[in-house]
Amino acid sequence: MKQEGPPGQLLLKCLLRYLKIQVLLTSYLQGFGWLFVLTCSLNNQTCASGLSGNGILKSWNSGSPIAKSHGPRALELEMFCCFFHLNLYLKAVSLSDNNKPINVLTGIDYWLDNLICNVPELVMCFHVNGIVQKYEMIKTEDIPNLENSNFSTKVIKDIAQNILSFLKSNCTKEGHTYWLFKASGSDIVKLYDLTTLCEETEDKYQNPFTMPVAILLYKVACNMMLKKNQNKKHYGTIRTLLLNCLKLLDNGRHPQIIASANFMLSELFQLDEPKKEDNTDFPINGNSDESYSEEEEEMPDSDENGSYSNSSDPPDDNKAVAIIKSVGELSVPEKYKSVHRIRPSCAFPVCHGAEERCRLVLSYVLEGLKSVDSSVKKESDLPAADPSTPIPLKYEDESTSGGPECLEKQMALFLDKMGSFQKDKHSSQSGMIPGSWQYKMKLQLILKSSKAYYVLSDAAMILQKYGRALRYIKLALQCHDTYCCLSASMLPEVLVFLCQCLTLCGDIQLMLAQNANNRAAYLEEYNYQTKEDQEILHSLHRESSCQVFAWATDLSTDLECQLSVSCKCYEAAYEILLFSNLKKQNPEQHIQVLKRMGNIRNEIGVFYMNQAAAVQSERVVSKNVSTTEQQLWKKSFSCFEKGIQNFEAIDDATNAALLLCNTGRLMRICAQAHCAAEGDFKREFSPEEALYYNKAIDYYLKALRSLGKREMHPAVWDSVNWELSTTYFTMATLQQDYAPLSRKAQEQIEKEVSEAMMKSLKYCDVDTVSPRQPLCQYRAATIHHRLASMYHSCLRNQVGDEHLRKQHRILADLHYSKAVRLFQLLKDAPCELLRVQLERVAFAEFQMASQNSSAGKLKTLFGALDIMAKTKCAFQLIRKELAAESEQISKGESNAESISPNESSTALNKEEVVKLLSIFESRMSFLLLQSIKLLTSMKKKTGGVNEEEVTLKTNKQVYSLLLRATANKSMTLLERIEVILNLLEQLSQNSEASSGGIQ
């Protein structure tokens, strides 16, 4: 039988396709010489090279995309093609000499091809001297049974299993190249470790298979990377392929492949993926090959028929790793079984955190940049960076810098460059030719490093390492600056990424401004640089000065400058979105930038507002508002106004309301400045104060309209209501205390005060349970107290109109009652409650003075005494606080000395208590004396009444005790309070009886 074609080609084809169809050439290979070169790369995967009939070295990878789709086609000597017939059936067409029968090797070859490509039929085209004679269609399953070409598929499978088991057991060193050699006319097959044999030579590239194997690994990795829906479990395989490829290549000879391989290694690490547990993303034993069959997975219990030791090697060849004594043994089923499986080292590295992942990416990027830079001819013209010498950081004296004005100029230059980069042709300083592989690769590497530094900065921001975050975002923007210098056009996604970098830079500058206490630590973090960062920066400086974003990344010590830089970063990001027409394509980014712009403008507005308040507090001599204050007001107002516009542009009603509220607060500060300018002598509520307070009220009302209803944001709604209530209350209080009598009539002032107080009550929510409820109750009680006092004063000073007097009397009594009720709800305002009750007593005395009948006077007196009896709760609170203070002092001198004054003092104002207590004792003494006189006179006229006698007796007794207590000057404040409480207790016991007697 005539043999067709070199059998080594068919054996190679079978070996490479075994993982797919598990077939191999049969024992017909006996008698021929052949050589295989295999590189142990991964578990269950073998890279093989074979010498074809024409002596050309071919390299393929089992299970790889190259081998699966292109490998056998490059080795065949016959013409083989696949096409779709009109009936859409896939057929294989082969050309054959009509004078020569189809032999076994040809049949096996066609059968394997059809199995590999999943072709159901074979069309044989027979010719004589190139002239086609006939066609014959043969089904794939019928090929093994053809005349002169029948063979056993089982035998082929047995040979495949034996050879693969042999190779798996002996090709165990990853990255090594092996020779599988069989001499012509010999049955012995020898396996050599070519890598070990070549280690003795000085040049590793003397190995003729190093370069082909490296290219093979690179191409397999490339094809696997091109898969769009690549499973992450294959990343470990790709990484191992690329790392082994880099081990085999010389940087001076193959810089393009090395740079590309390093870039692909960096691409394996997804920097923009959501944060997850890394060990769930990348399996420890991930592999890119398909599964073995059950026969392969079973590990033998013993080494029977499966042990290949060097003891079986012939004595004349001690360099062979292992030997098959006879090719005929390969056809014996399960003659050889693998007892050793290559332990996979293709696991993707588990990165514990974003920083570790980014550092790996940057290490690969750096190696890629080195390869690119070393291949550029202009390399020798540039000075090399000394890794041991840190790159100098340029600082600018803040006293000589222009501050915000300088920032404006730098921003204008930056935006001008960003707007004109598409018109200008950018050239490389290092001499790279645009469009060359160095040019394209360096652009990709620089962009990848920029993304890695961005992720590092974001991670440092989360850890509150703001100095480190600023350093990383500076490097990211320097990378982006170099990218802009090299790139002739800017992709939309690159511009969006630039917006993200500028936004993050603005966030960092804002946080640095808000955490000025740790400035020294942040400066140390900012100045630190790793050797890797220095080398990447050196590669960037080959192309550009990297100073375009210097205005955004400098670490300033001035708070105003930091806030301004943050604002400029956000504005730059917004401008890029505008002139690049990316606003509609990236609505979320647009909203985030506008929200940050509104926030930073609020921060700057508050900063200028606080500065204006500080200048106002320091102003003592001058009565006029200074120019500095007015400039600060204008800056603050401008920032608030722009911030409101930003929030309104994105329909953020809550934040817009907060900025409106801050604007109202600014108006109040302006009003207070004009208040201080008038001085205290003959002070009146000025028109300027009224103007600014009314402006503040307008802004607070706008804030409420912006919110719409409380359910939208209860906390903000309550805050705005409280500020509005405070503004009305302050304006009314100033009008009441410093009445502008020179411009308005008393009646008009009282009307305006009453209206402002009632509006303040309207926005003071005393019913809703919240942390601010006690403040609201105190505010409402104070308003009622002030209104009652005002109507009380009007009643005293008014003469004539009896109807108006009656109305004022009713209103005064109403507001006094409401004030007492609210103060009684509070447990920390006993002095205020006592003062209101004393004013009520004075109001009763004023009414009694206008009464003529004894019965009316006596009724009013008993009412006043009843009011005094109801002050018992206020005195009890005062006694409680005084007792607590006394107990604290009685603990000992040593303990008292160790307590700071702030801790030992209570909220109770003793001077005020003493003053109120003296007034209370005098008024109580007066009322008791008047009641005794009236009761005595009425007793003489009307005769004895039991109830009145009891009341008279009690009042005399209380009056006598009160006189003795007031006469004793040695009594302490606490003892005086105790006496008053006892007297009030006696009065309260007879108050009901007294009322019944009078009626």
C-alpha cells in the first residue's frame, strides 16, 4: 500500500485536535521518522510544534482558537475547502487522482478533517492529469469503511489516549520546550527537555523554537482576548500565556510584542468593575480549556502501565526525559495512563483591594512604556531619570500668586486648549511618528495608567487619605495631559473620563478644605512618590510638560484658594460636557457635575458670609459698613445665586431651598451690620434693617415654595420654617425695643409688631414632636409674653377710647395665659415663668387701682394671690437646681477644686433669681396686707362670716411669717425659697374657700 504525505503532519493534527474529538493516528505510523516539539504551558493544554514535509517549523496550541480554526489547514498538502451548498448543507471537497485509489492515510486525513469541522459529507473530485472525470459523495461516517481505506476509529482513540497520557506525565515543567523524537526505521520514541539542554549556552535565543513558541503564546492570548463575552475564568490562562511569552522574548529584539503583551496584561484587570469579593470573580483553578473526558479525570490507584522512569532509558542516551520502547505499544488500549497531572499555575491573582489591583496594572503599564521608549530612536537625546533621585515638585509662593484671578487665567488657557485640540496637530517630543505602533501603543498605555491612578485616588478618597488621593489624581491628570498632547482627536469616552477626573479632583480639594486640621499629614502623603510613579512620570515627560492641570492639583494651605480650585474643577468638567455635546449622552454625569457645582458654591458663599460676620464683630469704632464687608456680601450672594441656578437646572428643590435659606441668613447678617452701625445711643430700628429683614423673609418664603410641602423633606422644611419664624421674631423684637418713633406713629409700630409676632407664631410649630420642639415652645411662650407686655403697656398709657382699652385688656390677659401655659411645659425656664406671673400680678394690681367697690377689689386681690400660688412649680424647679448645686459643693473641697467652672455652674442665673424673689416677696406682702385690710373692713360692716374669718386668719399668719423671713438677712437663697414654698402651700389650701366666700 502506498503511503501518502508525511505521517508526522497527520500525527500532529491528531495531537492538536485530541481535546476536541479525542482521535489520533493509528499504528500505520510505524516505519517513519518524525519529530514533535512541545511546550508545557498549562494544565490540560499542550503547545506543540512540528516539522512539516517542507522543513518549515509550524507551531500550534491544542484547544486554542488558532488551532481550532486554522491549525490543520496550514499543514495539509492537499487542497481543502469548505463551502455552503445551495441547499445549505456543509460539504467538504477534495481533489484526488483518478488513477490512484484512496489509501488508509488519505481516508484518515479526510475523516479527521470532517470530524474537526463538523462536516457531514465528503465530495471526492477525481481527475486525470488535472481534467475532472467524476464526483462522488461520501458520508463522513462511511469513510472508515471505504475500499482500500478501512480503519478502526477505536484504535485511533487508543493511540491518542496513550500518547497524551505519556506527554502529560512527562512534560511537567511549565514554560519548557520538549522534543518528542522518533528516528526513521526505529520503534523507540524519545522525549527531550530542550529548555534544559539549551541552558548551558550563553544566548537563550540559540534555541530555534523559542521565538515560534513565544509568538504562539502571544497569538493564542490575543485570540482569547478578542472574545467579547470572555468568561473571567479564562483570565488566568491568558495571563499565564502572556507571562510565559514575556519570559521567552528579548526586549531589544521584540519591543512591540512585549509592549502589547504588557498592555494586554494590564487589560485583564477591570478597573471600572463594581466592587465585589475578588475570590468570587476569579476561580483559583480557572482554566481556558474544555473539560477532560471521564477517562482522563480518573487517576490510577497504582503505577501499573503508567510509570515512566529514567531507569528504562537506554544507556546510550541519558539526556532523554522519557522513552516509549515501541510505537506498537501505542495501539494497546490504556497501555499508558497518566499518573501525573501538571498542577495549574494559571490562577488569576487574587487582589485584596483596589490599590493592589491598580499597582499590578501600573507595573505592566510601566514595562510597556519602557519597551515603547526603548524602541524610539530619539531615546539617546533625552536625559535618563535617576530612580534614586525624586522628581522635584514645583511650588509657587502663595503671596506672589494671583489667587482666584490666577485660577481664572489658568482655567481659560485649559479650556482654550481643550476646545482647539481637534484643530491642531499634536506631535511627540520624543520623535514618535504618528500612526506608528509606538504611537498607538503609548496612547493606550497612558490612558490605562490614567484610569489606574483615578481608581487609586478614588480608593484613597474613601479611606479619607486626602493627600494621597490628590497625589494620585495629579498623576492621572498628568497622564491625561500627555494623552491630549499626543492624540489628534479625543474620543467621547475619554472626555467623559476627563470629566470624572476633574470631578474627583474637585471633591478632594473640597475635603482638604474641610479638614484643615490634618494639613501636615496630607502634605506628607502628597509629597511621597514611589519609584514606579517616578519612572512612569519620566516616560510622560518625554512627550509633554504635564503642566496643563497644575492649577487643579496643587496642595494649597489657603482655605479660600482650595475652595476656589474645587469650584474651578467642577466648572471645567461642566464646560467639557457642554462644548463636546456630551450632556445628553451622559445625563447622570451632567447631573452630578451640576450638583457638585451647586454644593461648592454654597460652601464658598458660606465661607464669605462667615468672613463678613467676623469683620462685623471686630468693627468697634467705625459706625459705617466697611467696603470689605460689602465686597464679601457681594461675593457670597453671587455664589448663592449661581448655586441656586445649578440646583434648579436639575430640579433639586431640596438643595435649592437650602441655598435660599442661606441667602436669607446673609440678608439677616446685612441687617445686623446696619444695626451695629447705628450705635446704642438713641437707637431706632432703621429702614436699612427693615429692608434686609424683608429680603430675608422673601428668600425664606421662596425656599418654602421650592419645597412645596413638608412631606418632600421634613427636616429642611422645619429648618426653613424655624429660620423664617426667627426672622419675623427678630424684626418684631427690634421694632418693639427700638421703636422708630421719629418716623412712625406708636399705633402703627404696635400694629407692625403685632403682625410680625403673629407671623412668627405661624411658622413656629409647637405641636410636632422633634428635637426642635422645646425651642419652638420657648419661642412661642416668649412671643406671647412680649405681646402681653405690649398690650399691658398700651393699656397703662392709653387714655380715652374705652373700647380699645377693653380690647387691649382682653388681649393682654389672653397672651399672659398662653405664655404661662407654654412656660409650664418647659422644665428649664423657671425664671421666665416667674417673671410672667409677676407681670400678671402687676396687671391685676393695675386693674384693682381702677376699681371702686371693695368686693371688686377683693376679688382682684384673691385672683392675684391665686396667680402667686401657681408660681409654686417655678420655685420648685429653682429649689431643685439650688439643692443639686449645694449637694455638689458639699462633696468636699478637693472634689470641688477638681471640677472646672463650666462643670460646676448651672443654667440658673442666681442674680436674676434673687432679683425676682425680692420683687415676689414685696408684691406678696402688699397683696396680703391689702387683703387683710379689705377683709377686716368688710367684717365690721357685714358681720362674721366663717369663710372670710378663716381666710383672714390664714392671710394674717402668712403675712406675719413673710415679714419675719424678709427681716432675717442671714437666710440663704435656698432657705428663702423653702419659706416661700411653705407660704404658697398655705395660700393654695385656702384659695378655693376664699373664692367661695366672695361669691
